[in-house]
Amino acid sequence: MSGDLRPVDRELFRRLLRRQASTVAVVTAVARGTDPACLGGIGAPVRAGFTATSFTSVSLDPPLVSFCLGDASSSAPVLARAEHVAVHLLAADQREAARIFATSGVDRFAAYRGWTVGPFGVPLLDGALARLLCRVVHRVPAGDHTLVIVEPLALGVGDDGDPLLYHRGGYTTVPSAQVGVPAGTAVAA
């Protein structure tokens, strides 16, 4: 490995970030529609959901977690108005959910049938390792993204299993048998 440091450019920065393995989460939200009642609309709720690899814990006291969303995302208008969201930490067998919620230009909730309406009307995905129903507490502009900080109000733990990870531009997993094994240690398959 070369110790040379180079000026940051967009492509180099993107390549570097691909080296970090990240938890894959799907964030879902609902917000009131914007069609005015005077035009016959009733302000029906509008759903949004997207795949996020930026989920992280922020604080234990009070409990806070965060995720980032690109400002150009089709989900951004709903997230800008949403009071509550659900964060789903995906299991290794949920690559299809991650793929659908990362796809632009589709009705993600029609394409992925494994969900139900939860508290506050927030869509809840089935089969996740864990779910957090959260209240939005802060939105912080950060470059071409918005950092969203949320407070978990309720937690749900699914079946124990391996997490879905994003690394080097694709989905992967680390089998539980290898978690916590020191680097360089041989693990029998």
C-alpha cells in the first residue's frame, strides 16, 4: 500500500468509500400529500422508501440514530415533510428488497409486496433483522445530501440472522461464524 496522499477528487473519493462495508437499511416514510382540498384532493398520504447505507447510531441518551438521503432522490420531498420513519436493518436474504428500494422510477411499494401499514401510516417491511419506528428530530443540510436524525419510539427484532452489507459496489454478507474472529484466523466452512 502506498502512503502517498493525493488531492480529493470525486472519483477517488467514491472509490475510497466503496472500501467501507456498510449495513444495508431500507428507510420508509409517509407524509401528507400536497394536492389542495380546493381542487378535490384530500391531502392523501404519500409513501416513500429508499435503500440507505449511511445508517448509524448517534446517541444512547437520548436514543438517536441517523441516515443520509440525497437531495435529488425521489424520496426527498416525502422525507422533507415526514414526521415519522421506519428504519429496517436488512437480513442477508433481503437483497431483493434492497435492490427494489434502490431502484429509481418504480413504485417501490407495488414492486415489493412484503410490507404492511404500521403506526402513523409508516410502511413496515417484513423479514428485517430489526425495525425502528422513529420520530424525525433534526434535518441537517450536508452538501448534496440531508442528514436526518431520528429518535426511536419503538423497536422490533426479527429472527436472528446474518446482516446484508454493501461493499465494493455490491451486496454481500459475513456469516455469523466469522463475526468476531481475529483477522488472519482460518475459519472452517
